[in-house]
Amino acid sequence: MSTLTLTPGSVTLADLERIYREEHAVRIDRSAEAAINLAAARVAKAASGMEAVYGVNTGFGKLASVKIAPEDTATLQRNLILSHCCGVGDALDHTTTRLMMVLKLLSLGRGASGVRFEVLKLIEDCLEKGVTPVIPSKGSVGASGDLAPLAHMAAVLIGEGEAVIEGTRLPGGEALAKAGLTPVVLGPKEGLGLINGTQFSTACALVGLFDAWRLAEATLVTASLSTDAIMGSTAPLLPEIHELRGHRGQIEVARAMRDIMAGSEIRESHREGDHRVQDPYCIRCQPQVAGACIDLLRMAATTLEIEANAATDNPLVLIDADRIVSGGNFHAEPVAFAADQTALAIAELGAIAQRRIALMVDPTLSFDLPPFLAKDPGLNSGMMIAEVTTAALMSENKHLANPCSTDSTPTSANQEDHVSMAAHGARRLGRMNINLSHILGVELLCAIEGIEHRNPLKTSDALQSVIDKLRASVPALEKDRYLAPDLEIAAELVRSRTLVSVLSEDHMIKLGGALAAG
């Protein structure tokens, strides 16, 4: 297992996606250690003093007015972790959990949390030794931090909770022992520093963003295939049109589709004598719609990259001012908005793709393609119900795209009276991306059937490479057959970047972010 060294405050989206998609150990650059321990020493001093400091020598939330004796501070932090392990539902997946742990390292590594370096070192060791806490996926409202999910992570660090190691689910203490690790005894504020923060929500939102971006890339290919399948016009892709409007995503989508379709015999065959004046919006407005989705994903990316590098617990140690100050950086409103933006983009990419599928199976609109792309329509139903499935998935994503950030509810005896709902806003993105991958998979199947109906006319070399990739696993639909496996293969091709891997770097668009503009 290779090790990545990260500097808190300057980690990029590319770093984070690499951590998510690949199995890496992660360590914090040791230049951060001095500030981390200086803040911890400041907290230790406050814990032994007479002045009440929230979460250091007081209770939590509505119980903040209860003063805690110095000899009880360790018990206070342990009780905090155990009492907050109230998550329910299926466990978060392994790779997202590891990303969440890395995000917690980055936040603590800013040197404003007052958590000793040895606690960070134990998180690093868990990542290296493959000790992955079991994190129930439900229970956070995204304010006061992702308390329940992060408590389940912290529980393993103190030898409680559950963790997976080498594929086996064990009590946390046993998992640590199997890896040769020793639980930590929490010092003042350390339990609070571990569970305050947005790392669960941010990890889920980042995963949703990374997967949505792959699918946005794939739409460049599937939309180009569909355009050729229905013998659509490429005039709406002319650069002058998009430069007159000026939106970056729109300009880039049009350019990519022009490049992908360059050299298509199908396109050249109907430049003259085609009685159609304009194509439906799902063909003609792909740059405007997909481009707007891409711009929206980039805005979400900027927010999430900033959040990944942020100190988000409470209170924070301001070393230069020699103060420990209560604030609200744990409130995940920015993450909730980013998740909602991502959800809108996913839903709209699927909505316009579904209309292209409907166009291709409709003989009144598809420009001489057979009904439902069936070879012998009537006897065969072709892609009839595959299109219905995409309509169901599109509708489901529309419902899931409703905003979560506006759904606040008071908690903790009205002390925490406005919450972000970022956690489930971010979690739903995984379900939406799976739905979108299936929509695009069906579009891929339909468009290739349509293009092959245009034989002997050929599509572009780039698109023919995509067709060859699919046909290596899925034969042409000569007659009705059990289609479910074909749909799954096509969706996996979309998810895996197999489609876009056959295209040149010039065809691609870049995600970018606050620290790494694309």
C-alpha cells in the first residue's frame, strides 16, 4: 500500500479522488505537528483552569452550563463518544469511510482543534493497517457536525464500536489489537474535536460529485451517438453560437461533441436535402443543458474542496490570539448546498438523456429508425421497455433532487435550532448516480442500434471505437432476448469511464476546483 503525504489546507480535488478510488495510506505532513500540539497544550491549560470553556470543562449542547471538574475531563470525552454512537441503517461503504477518516485528519491537522498529534497518528495507522470503522449511514442532521457517524469512527479509536479488518467485522478493540494498535485515552476536548465537523457529509458529497462528473463526461459520448443515430444536425454545435452566450460548460460541451463526431459519414450524408429544419431540444440543446450541469458541478466542487481543507469543529483554538472560541464551523450548510447542486445536475443530465432515448424509439421522430429499434417490430418489442425503465429512473431522480438544505428541523432542546440536512442530502447522490448510469447505459444501447441501422454509412472513428467496446460484450439486438444483463453491462461501461477512455485528451473536460482550476 503506497502512502500519500498531505498538507492540511492545500489538498486538491485530484488528491481526494485518488484517495477515494485507490487504496492508499495517508499521513499528514509533519510540518503541521508543532501547531497541532501547541493547540492541544492550550486546551490542556484551559481544562485545568477555572474559566468555563465549552466542551473542555463543560457539558455539551444544552448542558453547556454544567461545569466539569478537571479530574472528570477524560470521562467526559469518553462518555461523549459512547453516548453519541446512535447511528442506524446500513454501514457506509469502505472507500467512503476511508475518505471520511482522511477528511478528519485534514481538519484536525489545521492545528485549531486542540487534539493531540497522537490521536491523528492513530487515524493514520488505522488507514495504513486497514482498520475501517463501521459507520451507520443514518443519524446526522449536518449541524453540530456529523455527530453520530463521527462518533462511530471515534469509538474505534478508544477501543469501542466496530471495525472491519481483512474482511472481518470485529469489536473495535479487537480490530485494533489484530492490527497491532493500541486504543487512545482521550484528553480534554478530543472527543468533541473528533465528532464535531462535516467530514461524513463532505465525504459522501465528494463521492457523489466524483461519480457525477464521470457520468457528465459519458454524456458527451452518448449524446453524440444519439445525434448520429437520428441523423441529427451538428449546426447547433458551431462555436460561434456558444461563444455568443459565453458559458464555459456550454462552450466545452459543444467543442467536445464537434470533435467526437468529426468525420462521420452519417452526418455528411444529410447536410443537403434534409426536410427537417430543427431537431428536438434533447439533441439541439445538449450543450446548453449538459454545459449548465457541468458548470453547476464545478461550483459544487469549489465548495467541497474548500470544505475538505477546513477546520470545522467547535470550539476552535486561535493560537495567535491565545483564545479558545465557540463558533459554528460545524454547520454543514455549504455542503448541503453543494449536494443539492450536484443532485440537480444529476437529475437534469438524466432527464435530457431520457428524452433522447424516447426520440430514438419513436418512429414518428427518429427519422426512419424502426419502431423501438426492433428488427422485426410487432413480433419483437426491441427497446420498448428499456425506455420505460429509463422513464422510471428519471422520475425517481427528479424526486430525489428536491432540496434537502431547506428542510431544517430543531434538535437538542432547541439549542441546535437550525440544521443543514447535509448528510442525507449527500448520501442520496449515490442512488441518483446509479440511476443516471442506467439511463445512459440504455441510451448507449439504443444509439448504437440506431447507428448500425444506418449501415453502410459509418459514424466517426471515435464513436466507432465506443461501439466496438460495447459490441465486445453485447451483441446486436437481432431479436428479443433477456435484456437485463445487457443493461447492466452498458451501465458499468458508463460508470467505469470505458466510454471516455477511447477518446483523446482534447475531447475531455476538466472538473477543477478552488485550488486546482480545470
